[in-house]
Amino acid sequence: MRLTVLGGCGAWPAAGQACSGYLLEHDGFRLLLDPGYAVLPRLLERAAAEQVDAVLISHGHPDHCADLNPLLRARALREDPPPALPVHTLPGAIDAVLALDRPGMLQDAYRLREFTAGSGFEVGPFRVASWDLPHFVPNAGLRLSAGGRSLAYTGDTGPSPDLVELARDTDLFLAEATYPYQVPCEDSTFLSSALQAGQYADRAGTGRLLLTHLWPRSDPAAALDAARRGCFCPVDVARAGQVVDLDWPSPRSSL
């Protein structure tokens, strides 16, 4: 299993960057996870639009799903359109994105596969488990497993005991860390800090922590420092172009 970071900015893309977007590959299957703002150009540097096998979206905020529209356009407007793209998401989460074009323009380009948070399902070779995590809109925490490896992804979330179960013993924990140390009161129920992400990763026994969704003007060094205060596993900040091969010996083996 291999993860390529296409973007990791929260809210809007910084200059030359992209919002949340990750390409997950296993046995030749390409799964696009959360195609946020500006993700498509990054994706097209690595794979053609028609080579994406499925899309999985954690929630309906545009910094996590807006570039589904140009992806579908790139497939639908070809002279030889590929088969309909399976798009897995929560009910109603991407209605606004799908309504951006005239009725019927993209209807043959995708097949909607809605799921409820808390359910499990399969996407190609990946087994997916999901958790209902607190955010401003419905959000699914996602755990993907294939080939004996596993990755946990929070989407965007506030504090929840379910985060420990989501990330328990996973090889990689991809965690929202909008703020480094403290989340402002108005956001404290619905967003997380790098410090909190580190604490959850430590309690879950995950093998590696990858911080994402930082504010575009925030300092990655501060996020790393905060996460390392609560976590003893390897920690990094998601950077566009970063590739993480999950095929390492065992969780925390590098310590």
C-alpha cells in the first residue's frame, strides 16, 4: 500500500499548493481520497484522469471535494470516456459539487456509492471501516486496510474517543491538525490540534503519524513540535509530492 500526498492545506490552497488530497495505491488500484481545491493538477502529474479507479470522500466541505468536478469533466469530455467512476461518500455530501454543471452533463461520468458513517464496505482491494466524527458537517473517519497494512484518516474532526479506535495499531495515522497547540473555543468541538493528534496517535499505538490540514500560513515546525510532545512514534507534516510506502516491518519498529 502506498500513499502519495497531493495536497495538505486546510481551508484554501496556499500559493503553489493544494488542499486535502491523497492518492492511495495497492495492487495497481488507484483510489483518490478527498479531492479538495487544486488537487486535480497534482493528480495529473502522476496519473491520467481515466486511470483513477475510485474516489472516497470524508465530508462535503469544498477543501475536501471541490476538485471532483474537474476530475469528472476530464473524464466525461474525452472523445472516448472511461467507465463511470465510483464515488463513495456520505449521503448528500457532494450534492453541491455535482450540481455545478448543467443537468445531465456528468451523469454518465460517475456512479454514486453513498455510505453511512459507522458502516464498512469495500473499494477495490481496500476494506473500509468508518466512524462518525464531530465536525461542522457530517464527517466520516476512515480506516483502509489492504495487503496486511492499514491507514487511518480523520477527515476533519474535533475531539472524540473514537479516534483511538480509528487509529488503533494502524501503520499510518493521517490526522487533521489545523492548529498546533490550542484550538480556539469557537472551533474546539469541530477541529483538532497537532498536540491532540499526537496524543491520540500515542494512545492508539499507531506506527507513524502524518499531520495534515494545517492552515496555509501556519508553521509546520510548530505543528511537529506540538505533536511530538504527545507522541513517541515518528511524526511528519504532509507535503505535496510526499510518498509514504506502508510496507515497513512493524509499528514503531524504527524507534
